[in-house]
Amino acid sequence: MYIRSGEWVTISSIKPIIKKYLKSLQARIFLFFILVGVIPVLLMRYAVLTNYESQAVEQKAQLLERQCQQILEQISESEYMHGNDSDQVDRLIDQMASLYSGRLILVNSNFRIIKDTYDIDVDKVIISEEVLLTFQGTNSTNYDEDNQFLEMTIPIVNDDSGETEGIMIISVPTVDIANGKAGISRIVLQLQSILTLLILGVAFYVSRILTRPFGKITQSLEDVAGVNDEEISIPDYTETQLLAEAYNRMLKRMKAQEDSRQEFVSNVSHELKTPITSMKVLADSLLAQEDVPVELYREFMGDIAEEVDRENKIISDLLSLVKMDKRSSDVHIEETNINQLIELVLKRLRPIAGTKNVDLVLESFKPILAEVDETKLTLAISNLIENGIKYNRDGGWVHVSLNVDSKYFYIRVDDSGIGIPEESQEHIFERFYRVDKSHSREIGGTGLGLAITRSAVLMHHGAIKVYSREGEGTTFTVRIPLKYVP
Ligand code: ADP
């Protein structure tokens, strides 16, 4: 616990701060640099020291062997191994031992020690793995790092016969190598410390520089959020530029959504106001006149009732549309007999078709069972068939056909009606869009029917298309998957 500006700062209150820092890209880049930079620096010390040691030992061994070879020649010439005393050889051996502050031993072919510069083991028998191997002609060099000495066993070969007459064992201390190693170790340690500090500095600097664009992004987003809807540009990295572009696209989409929402609200207000204005005009004109004849009252009240119906229709269509827009919680999917569903729709619409003298025909090829929301699909198909009847000519026809394959079922509604001009075809699914506003109003249209249909079809992950020729007729095709995917 420590105090900062009068308040207690506990370890537990620092923990989340550290956790947050470790989660940051800057911390990760910093740690990565340390890992990539510091570990090799640490390994470098080990590599340098072992490399130095092995080279120093090898050089020393080579030197020793070279010098021993000179003595060995003398030994061979003087038949020293066969019991011939030679002061010269003794002197050479003693000089060599004292030169290296080491010990030299000569072993004859009976494994008996005939010369020991320490004079401890003379006449003793020595049999070891190295000795046996050396008698077979193999030199051996042993470096004992812990006790700091180097031991070599060299065969003494008779120049004339080529026989191994004995072996020479020389063991010398390697304090010089250990000292050299300690010296190098100190230098490397200093170098390591400098390098580590340098890497820490570079890691800190680079991690800050690399993550600076992200700070810029946050700043840019904070600057534009809620205040204005300017587009942002952060070209520091490809990634940040892509992020900025994605943000700009999202901004555009949100703007479009906001525009469409505002347009919808103003359309709704306008549509709802129109019948009310008419009613107000009708009522005012009745009130303005005195002694209004009953027939006129009746006529105007009839008109007012019609406007009320219209208002009602707009409100119920709007409610249907809102329901379609809602998320899947409002969806009631059940396995439904589509043939029966369409037959019911046709049965309900037949009287209306009758009044317009329009022939209503159903053609279905196979029985269809599909997972659908019955109410929503019924509304969607009713709107299509109702339009076929509404925008038809006297004595025309509406042809509904049903089909199915392994994945989808298809509903097709053809009519012999007035058709839709080509330039209007892409707009008819928009809310409140009507090709001929007054004609649609006359026949009780709200401009919401196809928007409802499209929402219902999309809710089922289906597709709807329109084909039409002005004056000839219109075809709507709907494709819906048999299995509902939430
Ligand atoms: P409405 O309530 O006006 O019928 P819809 O959304 O159902 O609204 O249709 C939008 C417009 O598309 C209609 O006003 C009409 O002009 C046109 N339309 C829709 N269906 C047909 C059709 N079968 N034949 C000709 N025009 C159609």
C-alpha cells in the first residue's frame, strides 16, 4: 500500500490498471520486442563463453600434444621404456611438467608406472579405459571443467617397430582458461546490460510509435461521434485506413437509415393527416351552413365514415409493418400446409374478385408442407393477390400457381391488369410508394401492402421478384425455403 495525493492506493486497485495495460497492443509489442531482443542477448553470453572455453581447451591440447611429441621422440630413441635410464629424457619430462605446473606419468606395456613427476605412483599398475584405449592407438583428451584441469593420454610408439611401447599421461591445470572465461564473462555481462537497456528503450519507443495511429483513430472517432458526421481518414497503416473506410461506410449506412426513418415518420404523419383533413373539411362545411338538408348530411357523413375506414386501414397496415420489422421473438414458425393456406386466402378474396368481375384461378402441382409463420405469410400472399384484383381490368383474371423443389416452395401470382411502368418497378416495395396516388387512394390503397409482403418474405429468408409490362399485366414470384432458419 502507498499514498498518492492523500488517498490510499492499494495493490488491488492497481491490478485492473496493469491488466488493462497488458491487454493493450502497445504492451504486447513492447513485450514482444523484449522477448525477441533480450532472450538472444541472454543466450549470447552462454554461446560466447562455451565457444571461448572449447576453443581455448582445444588450443591448449594441441600445444601440449606438439610439445609431448618432441619428448616422445626422445623416449623412443633412448629406449627409455625398456629400462634404459636417460637423464636427458628425465630432464625433458621434468621441464615439461614444471612448465605447465602439471604432472607427467609414463606407463610401460605392463601397465606399470615407470615415471611420475610427482613421484607418488611409481611402480604402481594403472589400468583404466583411457589407458587401454590409448594402448590400442587412440589418443584421449579429457577436460574437467569443475576441477579445472586437462588430461591427455598419448601412445608412445616405437619408430622402428611401430609397436606401442607405453603411454604418456599428462595432466595440466587450466586456471588460465577459467580466468580468461571470467574476464570475458564480465565484459559480456556489461555488454548485455547495455544491450538490454537499449532494447528496452527501443521497445518502448517503437511500441509507442506503432500504436500511435490507434490513438488517432480513437481521437477521430471521439471528435466526430455525436458532434458531426464527417468521414474520417487515417492513412498511417493499410489496416487503419481499412478501419476508417469501414467506419465511413457504417456512417453512410446509418445516415441512410436515419434519412429513411425521418422520411417514414413524415410519410406516416402525412398519410394519417390526409383522412383527418378530409373529415375536418366535410364537418366544417356542414357546420358552416344553416338548415342543411338531411340528404347532404347523409352524404357527408357517408364520406366521413369512408375516411375513418381509410384511417383505420392505414393504422392496421402500419401495425403489420412494424410487427414484420421486429426481431424473431415475434415469429411463430409452424409446419404449415401451404396449399391449404393459399386456398383459404383465395376463398376470402373471391367475393372482392367477384365485384370486379375478375376470375381467380389456383394451380397447384404438389402438396407442400413448410415451416412458416402462417399469419405473416397469409398477409404477404393476400396483398399480392389483392393487388392483382385491384389493379386489374373488368373481366380480367388472376392466376396463382404453387410449386416446390427439394429446398424451396414457389408462389407465382400473374394478373391481366394495368401493369407497372418500368421506372416504378424498383420502387413498388418502398413504404407508401404508389404508381398512381389518386387511383390507389380511390381503390383503398395505402402504399404499404408490398412493403409488408417484402418484409414477410425476407423474414422467411426468401426472395420476391416482379415482372411487368404496362397495359399487359404483372407477375410476382416468391421463393421461400421449406425449412425455416432462425
Ligand atoms: P397499395 O396499397 O397502394 O396497393 P402496394 O404497396 O400494395 O400499395 O403497392 C404499391 C403500388 O404498386 C401500388 O400503388 C400500385 O401502383 C403498384 N402495384 C402493386 N401491385 C400491382 C399489380 N398487380 N398491378 C399493377 N400495379 C401494382
